[in-house]
Amino acid sequence: MKILVIGNSTRGIVCSARKAGYTVYSLDNFCDVDLRRCADKAQFLGNQPEKRIMELAGSFGEFDAVILGPGFEKLKFKNTLNNSLSITEEVNDKLSIAEKFSSLGIPHPGTEPLGRASGLKFPLMIKPRWGAGGILNVVVKNEDEMEDFRARNDQERFIAQEFVEGIPCSASLIGTGSDAEVVALNEQLIGIPWLTRLPFAYCGNITPFYASYRDEMAGCAEKIADEFGLVGSNGIDFIHTENGVVVIEINPRFQGSLDSVELSTGLNIFDSHVKSFSGELPKKREYGCFAGKATVFADKKVVINQAISGELIGLLAMNRAADIPSAGWIVKPDEPITTLIETGSSRKNVLEKLVRSAHHLRTKTEV
């Protein structure tokens, strides 16, 4: 089966597909070393108009199906393996799903349009109404900070959400549209200072996530998947608090946790995604180990020289890194440099390895 994957960063999906035995092509904006090794064919996407993207897709010849990443869901192919566009647009709208969660009795932070958020209690999380990644998220502590943010930004693009204290986490699931199976619970690494200076940027995961309310997480995630008719690989983001779990948002697509989930469970997420469109769910697996991924962001402009690229390729050979930039690649401030990957017998063990690798990489890039 020949698959075309189109997205900003497709490496995780493409390499999972390759491991499962698929022929896979890619259009993305990084064309990392490991992406090019995994893909049968890959091309750099760039900031191209839709017509040019379709031409590039056609250059691969015939393919059986297409997987579209965030921002590309409106491209018109006959054979997409995605949630329908209507479902994607519905669940990507954080204001709309807040109302839906309320009607379903699902715990969710109070959420209002930015221009009508006077009824919510500070502190508030201000975030884009559409989109993911947390890079543009900001906490405001009082009315003065709120008014300052409103004055500097387009109010229609943002929502205000009551800030919830706790551990960011997620449920990775496979859905068929009428049924769903949670395949892993994950701790999320958000705004980690040794990985990024952005306070709410998504930086990675540790799988599995063992916590008091894990059964509630899994049950809630499956309920949401069934309610919205989610198909394929999807993720539900939570905050795990002292009193229970609170749902934050839905990611109707492959998630960044793909690497750690596959390493921890041994399940091939891509193959499970494809089979779900025929109504097949994967069998639940036990966790074989703890696995973590951590994306290191640049604090300043970084030019990837031959030595850095070579060292990262060495880590790739040991399955300890991914998203490897080629020599000469320029990384702008607050853009990702690479992804570090570790496995171990405990969360502590994995985290310690990730910290050491990240600090070592910083010594190489911050000169």
C-alpha cells in the first residue's frame, strides 16, 4: 500500500509507516535526515500555494491514500485517511468544544471568547481558538494584563480559559468512528526550561503516565472519541489535578507522543491508524518500558554544522534521537533543533537521561 503524508513535520508518521512495511512518500517543511531515510520519496514543501502542493503530490505518481497534517486538512484528495473535515473543524474549535463538554458533563475549564471573559476568575490562560502546540499561550493574572493583551492582539483569534493547576497529560487512542481503544496514557512535557524558553510550548512526552485518575482519563477519552466519531489515531489532552482530571482539548490527528507510545507499548501506531478505517481496533498491550521524547528548542539562531549533525546522526543510530537536521540547516530562535529519545525502567531514569542529553546538546549549539 502506497501512502502520501503531507504536513509541517511528518517524520514520526513516515518512519512508523516504514516500520510497518508501507511504501510511503512525504511532503514536509524539514526533510530531516531520518525522514529521508524512512521515506521512499520525500520533497521539501515550503510555503507553497495549494495548486503547487497538488502538483508536488502528483510528482510521486500513484498512491493509495493520503494523510493530511494540521493546516493541510482542506486539501482535496479522494482517498484521505483522516477524520472528516467537518469533525476536524468542530473539535479544533476550542470555544465550540467547551460548550459541547459542558453539555456532556465532561470536566473542562471555564472558557469564553477573549472579548467576553469578564465572568471568569483570574489567572486565565489565553490561547488561540484554533491550533495546537502551546507556543502562543499566555497566562494573565489580572484585568490590567488582560486589557494589555487585548490591545495588542486580534481578540477574535483567542479565547480565555480558567487556569488549571496540575500535571499535563494525554490519552492516545485509536478510533473507528463508533468505538475506540486507548492505547497509552502519557505525561506531557510543557514549557520545560531545559528544553525551551517558551512557557507553554509542547516539548515531548513520557509514556506511560501512572497517576491516581488514570482509569477516569481512559474512560473520558473513549467517551469523547465515541461522541465525536473520531477515526484513526487521536489524542485527548488533560490536566491531572488533586481532585480528578480536566479535559483541555482534542487533537484529531497523529500526536507528538507517537514515538514514546510505540517504544513503550511495541504497538505500531501507523498500522493501527490505517486498519481503523476498516473498523479494526488494536488489542490493548502492556507497557514494556518507560519511554520519553524531548524536543530541544533553540534559544538563539543556530547553524547546524557538520560536527553537530554528525553527532546527532550517531544518536539516531542508537535510537536516541530523531528529527535530525542536515549540516547547514539554520534554526531560528524558538524553533526545534532536534528530538531526543530515551527508554528506561522508570520515569526518573528516562528523565535523567533526557536531561543529560539536552544539556550536552546545549553545550554544542550555544557557542
